Amino acid sequence: MMQEGMVDLSLEALLEYQEIVSKTFVSEKEGYEFYNNYAMEKGFSVRKCYLERDETTKEIGLRRFVCSRQGFRAAKHMKKANKKRKPRDISRCGCAAKMVIARNKEIGQWYVKDFIDEHTHELAPPDLACLLRLHRRISDEQKADIIEMEIAGVRKHQIMNILEMQYGGYDKVRCISRDIYNFCYRYKLGTIAIGDAQTVIRHMVARQERDPDFFFKYVIDEEGHLKHLFWSDTQSRLDYEAFGDVVVFDSTYRTNRYNLPFVPFVGLNHHRSTVVFGCGIISNKTFEAYEWLLQTFLTAMAQKHPISIITDGDLAMQKAIRTILPDSNHKLCTWHIEQNILRNLHDSKIAEEFRIFLYDRCSIPEIERKWDEFMERNRILSKHTWLYQMYQMRNLWCAAYHVGQCFLGLRSNQRSESLNSKLHTHLDRKMTLFDMLQHYEHCLSNLRRNEAKLDVTTSQFVPFTDLDANNIEKDAADVFTPTVLPW
């Protein structure tokens, strides 16, 4: 009976072999899917390996699929010394299992050229094979459920528990918690849901119908996802016309579910209060994104270029400003540089010496002499150090280079940060883009309400001046707002 059973098993294996080697496929993809499904049933996973291309057409003419445990780990990766991370467990064991398919040029069909099904390792049982990396899948239905649960605030490990109960076990879910984490991350990384984007655009169109001078512009990709957006209402455009000599903008904040940079353009009004000129949302912090944003901003503002700009240290942003606003004075935010001093300079003496350049308003020849002494004294030679890089861009942040330029007394982008701090109040990072837009408009309304209160005070009251004050002080009290006056 034992021998008869072994004979039947060999016969079964032979029949299976004959069935597979006689297979044909319409494409390489179909061949891969077949072998992958076969591997799932048997308990191993597949890896694409060697390929050959036609010398004339450059099309793939042969493809080898192997067991994921084929080959051995390279010797250079077997050394444990000087490894910061724990070495990964070894999976490769020289397994010879493979399926090679080739394309018949005459009929365009793919056929099985070689097939070996002998494994040098234990195969996974059916309830575990689904957890092998290449067999793990999140279905479209599961993706929809995961998105809804995350929006509702369900934690990732709880989502996994719910799916297991819903589908009747982990082997029916066919994914693990790490897959859910990775899917949620990719979903948020740079993709705005089409429905959310359409809602925002409809809102913008409705605003423009009520207010013909409301400006907005957006870009969508080939899949219909919103990439960039900029908007500015009538009041913001009027504010820019009056107060747009100095513009501050900062893209370091991400205030929506999609983790996209939110870029407000702000400045100072006659009360030295924050005033908003417009807002942008971009999909990434690249030169192309900033270039589009600045060009769109100028279009909204009738091509009026600001006299001066304050930004953070983003290199792509610097390049975009040099390209789009070459005649505007550009200064890096002092606050960001102070933070970088703390992160990069651990010698307090060097830090204090370096900090002098932030505030010393001496002549340019004098500051250059001080730079030469500083660089030589501290032996700053390597071009890869933070100090050397800051030296290279010193004209963007040293006080001496900005003497006489108009910055309205601003040294950092605290105005942008102030607006963002207001945006962060009661802001839920799970908000949709439309929720964030409504929250922004609420904050903008509060800023304008406060400005109206200051306008009332200015129009109804005259700042107190001593009886013996000179005429210049009395005239200043009539001309300037109380906030601007030095007393």
C-alpha cells in the first residue's frame, strides 16, 4: 500500500509536470501570474530573475521566474561587523525551482521552455502561504474599508483585528499589519482623493461666482488628482496692493490628511499685524512646484513684485525665487538659522562667534574680513560642512548684506509661523482638504475681525502725548497707528 501510494504520487507529479510544460500564454504578465498562483498553492513565493531581449526590437523574448529562495546571499552582506542595523534573517538557500518562458516570434505566444519543481526547503502550509511577501494582497474592497476606518480614528492594529473578524481569520485577509501601515502611508503621501479635490474646486468656483475678483488656480495630474492649488480673495489682493512690499512665506507646515505642504503668503499691515495675501498647497517641495506657485501668485497680484522676501532655507525655494523674482531682496529666516545653529554647532564658542554674523550690521568689507578670520581660525575647509555651506550663502542671511534694504523690521518668518499656529489650533490632521480650507477661512476671518477692531480704535482715539511733546510727536500721533508709534 505504501509503495502503491508512492507510485500514485509520482504519477500525479508527472501529470502535473506535463500539464505545466504544455501551457501557453498571451503575454509575459500572464505567465508570471500563472506561476505566482501555482506558487501560492504549493507554498512558496516567486521572484522575477533573468531576461533576454530581441537584439532588433529590444522586446523581451525570454523570462525566468525562480523561487524567492533561489541563490545565496552575497558574501559581502554576510559580515556582521560594523553593522548599525540587525542583519536580516537569511531566506535564500540555493533552491533550484524555476519556470522559464519564451516568446514564439511567429505566433506571438509564450510557451514554457523549462520547468523545475524541486525545492531544497520546506514548503509553507496553505494557511501560511498567503502570508509570504509576494502573496500578500490588499483588495480594493479592503482598501476602501481601511481608509474609512482610519478616517474614523481607528488605529492600525485595530483595523487588522476588525478585518480578521470580518473575513474569518488572518489567512482569509491575506495581509499583515505592516501592509496596512504601508498602504496608509502611500495613500497619504501625495495623493488627494478625487472627491475631496472636486469638493474644493466646486467651493472655489462658488466663491468666484459671488466675488468676481476671487482668484484661484489649480493643476491636476493625468489621474485626476489635485497637485497644486493657489487662491486669494478680493480682500487679500487689496491687502497685497497696499502692504505687499515685504512677503513672508514658509512651507514647513503640513496641515491636512494628505501631509501636503501648506504655503501661506503673509505680510504686515498698518497695525503691524499679520495680513494674508494668498495661500497655496503643493504636492511636493520641488523647484517646479515652487516655480508654479510663485508665477501663479504674481498672476493673482497683477505682476507686482515684492521688494523683499523672507523664507526658510529650502534650496528649491531659493532657486525658484532667483528665477521668478530676481530683483526682490531675499533673506533667510533668522529663527530657522538659530535652530540650525543648535543642531549643527555643538561648540558653544564657535556658535557664539557664528551668531555675530546674524546681527552685525557693519560694512560689507568689514564683515568679509571677519569671515576670513573666522574661517581661518576655526579651520573650516571642508565644503560638506554646514558652516561652509552657510558661508557660501552668507549674502542671504548675514545682517551686513541687508543694510538699507526694506524688510519692515522683520528678521524671520514669525508672521507665517503665527498664522500657522492659529491654523494648528483645533486642527485635526485627519481633516480632508475641504475641512482644512474651511478652517483656514475661519482663521482668516478672525484676523480680519481683529484688524477691524484696531481700525475702530485708530479712528476714534488719538494716542496719548505729553502736553510738552514736540510737534513731530504730535503729528506722528495723528498720522501713524498706535502700534507703529515708539511710545
